[in-house]
Amino acid sequence: MSDKKEILRKLPKTDEMLQDEHLLFFTQKLSARTVADTVRNLVADYREKILSGEINEAPDKDTLIEETVRTLRTLERGGICRVVNATGIVLHTNLGRAVLSERGVKAADLAASGYTNLEYDLEKGCRNSRQSHVEDLLTEITGGEAAIVVNNNAAGVLLCLFALAHGKNILVSRGELVEIGGGFRVPEIMELSGGILKEVGTTNRTRISDYEKAITEDTGAILKVHKSNFKMVGFTEEASLSELRELGDKYNLPVIYDYGGGLMTNLGNRGVREQSLMEIMKAKPDVVLFSGDKLFGGPQAGIAVGTKEAIRKMSEHPLSRALRLEKMTLAALEGTLIDYLDMKSSIKMNPTLHMITVEKDELRLRAEHLKDMLTKAHGENEELAFSVTEVEDKIGGGAAPDAVLSGYGVVVTSDKTPIMTLEKELRLSSVPIITRIRENALVISVRTLLKGDEEAILCAFKERLKTC
Ligand SMILES: *Cc1c(COP(=O)(O)O)cnc(C)c1O
């Protein structure tokens, strides 16, 4: 026991710690009370650990200060906070997938901060559908007859199957009974919709004749699912959407395509071998469904485009009320769609498309600029070394898994700090910087950096040296 007392006595004194300049800095940003409470809680935690024998050495003052600063920074950031995506993964699901365009942001802000004509027809002075704002834009841009939007693509598929094939057999290729990121499992959604799954073909090969053989009086729909997040190679075969369309016409069955990504324009020349929505629309599926926040580059939403009849059935289904999109998202989606009215300029306006298509030379210049900034800030004798490197970026978000976007980044190496520690320090800085580790070096990819991110990175490195 006396040992423990001895250790406890070595614990830094709260009052002494509160005089530290780093903590004084936070008393201005937060409050003196918050800082004092944080220190007390931390010291109390250590006290307990010492008494329980979990540790048998008191932490020194610097360690305690560092831990306090980390906690205070978390408090200062609050809940959902800005982070810098330096991973080079454009649609990073953990970091919120697509970044909205300027028009999308403005529209969402407007909808959030005041009253709007969300469900009001200004001409007639009466109630209107919230869908009307985006339906016309969607039909104009995609060439579909009608459209409806819901919460996300999972909701869209659920609503579609409910409305079109409840209690009926739904034909799906065995090779497409897949799980897409975040636990979207095709067989489970199907079951939830009250449709009866009829698997056709084999895992690697499904022919149109396999579908035809499976059609009975109880068949309600043909569903095709895009293998968004994986590729099958080798001895494979699948029925095309056009073939399925023909079959659907022959037996008077709706053809539904769960497309996922929502790429609005062909990017084949950028190494993105995904069919665009325009190409899909040529096959005239009854309904095509995709996410708002994947390659489409908008807010989280489930977008369904198709025939008047199919979309009417979806709109009239009671579930559509439960899955309806809220006003900020709807406004953001409208803004994103307006950008698409001019397909050429949309590639620049839509951050997702812009980040995917940006020229490699531009990325190299940006990487060199960032390297120079960091080198200058760190001086000659620092333990860290910065250099420019080629990197392989990705689209992410479970889209086009084999598409490699070749770009540039800054490599950070250190002969003192372990790279894992450095990664963590940056991740826990005031504005967290999310990086990748490659061959015992830290990589900052510049493709996914947004306006002001370079400064935030610089600041995070300075914070390490406690000069920020
Ligand atoms: C991503 C994806 C989904 C799920 O979409 P969410 O918008 O995340 O709900 C469903 N199907 C396919 C083919 C997908 O790619």
C-alpha cells in the first residue's frame, strides 16, 4: 500500500498542470472550467489505475498535458466534424461518400434555414408533391418517363420490389445475389419486400435461357443487380439488360435494374469502365435504381427512373411515405441535378466527377506545392522528410473496384517517430487528417483534398510540434 501511496504522490498536481501554456490556450477557446474538469477526470482515472494495480508508475506531466490536449481537441471539434480526406479514395463511405457541389450546398442551406415551397404550388396556391422539384429534372436529364426519389438506394429497391412484385416470384441470377457495402444484401431486401426469390443460372454463368426456363404464372419481375463492388473474371457469362428487356416484353414482366453507382456520363477514357446511366436507359428497363451519393455525386438518396406505370405504382405505395426524402436532401439533390443540365460543365462542378477526371499533371503540381509548404514549415533539421510520389487512387464507395486512378501525393517518412504514431497524431489533430500508410511511409494523396485542406495539413504538422 505504501508503494501505491508513493506512486500517487508522484502524480502531477492539477493546479500545476493548469498553468501550462497549452492548457491556458484552451481556457480561452473552451472555458477554464472545462479545462479544469478534463484535467481532474484524467488525474482521477490515473489514480484509480494506480490503486487497482493496473499501472505501477505515475505518468509525467508532459504525458498528462498531451492527453488533456487530445481530449480538449475532441471536445472542441464536437460531434460530426470536418476531416481532411488525404486517402485518395473519392467516395470514402466512412467519410460521408460524395461531396456536394456548390449549388447543392447552397440549396440545402436555403432549405434548412427558412420556409420553402417544398410542397406548395406557387402558381395555384395549393399543395403540391415534394417530388415535383426533382422529377422533371430527372426525366429531362435521363430521358426516362418518370422518376421518384427516396432515402437511399436500399430503400428504392425495397419500395420497387414491394410495389411491383409483392407476393410474386422475382428472378435473379445466382451470380448477382450479392452483398454491397454496409450490409445491403440482395436476398434479404427481397425477402423483406415480400417477393419470392427465384435464383436462376449458376454463380459464374447465367444465360437468358435460364431466365426463360424459370418463368411461370407466379413470376412478378426480373431483377438485375449490378456487381458494383466486385468483379468476376474467367469463365463467366451474364444476360444483358437488352436481352432481359426482350424477355420481359415477351412475357409482359417488368425488368428492374439495381444499378447502384449512378454514373451520368461515360468516363471510359479515364479508366472507369462503368456503364453510364445513359447507356443503361437505351435498354429501356421498367425501373433503374441508383444511389444519390455514389458516382452520381450528390446527397444520400435513392433515385428511381422508369416508365410512368412502374413509378406510379411506387409513388402510390404506402411505403413511399415512410421512405420519403427530407427537405435539405431534396434541395441538395435538385441543386446537383441542375448542374447536370449541362453535362460538359457538370464534370467540373460536381466534386466527385471533378476529382475522378482531374488531370495528372495538375495533381503533380499540387503535390509538389504541398511538399514545398511542408518542407519549409519543418526546416532543415527536422526528423521528417517529405517527397512527391506517384499513387494509385480509387473511386471507392463500392463502385468500379478495378478502376485505378493514377495520381500524386506527398510521402512522409521519419527516422524518429513510428509511422503508425504519426498517422494517429494527424488523425487526432484539431482538423483530423486521414492518411494512408504505404511501405512504412505516410502518404498524403492530393486528389481528394478540398479547398483549405493544404493549410489544415500544415497546421496539423505544426500542432505536432506544438507551434500552432
Ligand atoms: C450501393 C448499392 C446499393 C445500396 O445503396 P445505398 O444508397 O447505399 O442504400 C444497392 N445496390 C447496388 C447495386 C449498389 O451499388
